[in-house]
Amino acid sequence: MPAMLAAAAAHGACLTRPRLGSTAADVRRSGKNAMSVAKIIELNAASKASMEDAVKVGLKKCAESVTNIKGAWVNEIKVVTDGDGNVAEWRVNLRVTFVVQ
């Protein structure tokens, strides 16, 4: 393993890492990238207008209590129909990603 590290260093690879006990502020001052922690929450939203509107409604509601939202996946799309087979409501299941401060 030490030979692999020496070879990587010879090719310009960065082999340093923050020392044990260093804080995120220490890492930022050193000019290295600090690691972020992201979380994913799952939520359901609905709209009578469209699937896109259901996603917007869900993200807007989520933003009331969560900050630093970075993106969302639409996991599942479902429609509620009336007796004639017309779409009465769009429902989406979202997985929202945000960065923890």
C-alpha cells in the first residue's frame, strides 16, 4: 500500500486530509473543500391542475420548514379519475434533497 501512495503522490495526487479533530472552519481556511452533509426526505403532493403543479406545490410546502433545498426526484406519479376516466387530481411522490447546515 505505501508504494501505491508514493506512486500517486509522484503523479500529483492530493493525499492530504484534515487532521483528526479539525473543524470545518479549519478546512475552509486551509483552502481544501469541506464535506457537506445532505439529507433526503420523502413527501407527497397533489394538484388538480397538472403533475408539474403538484411538484411545485410539494416543493413550496417543503420550503416552509426546510432550507438549502438542492433538488428533487419524482418517484411516483398517480392520478385520481372521475367516473368517466378524466383526470381529477395529479399526485406525486417526491424525494427532496437538502444540505444540512
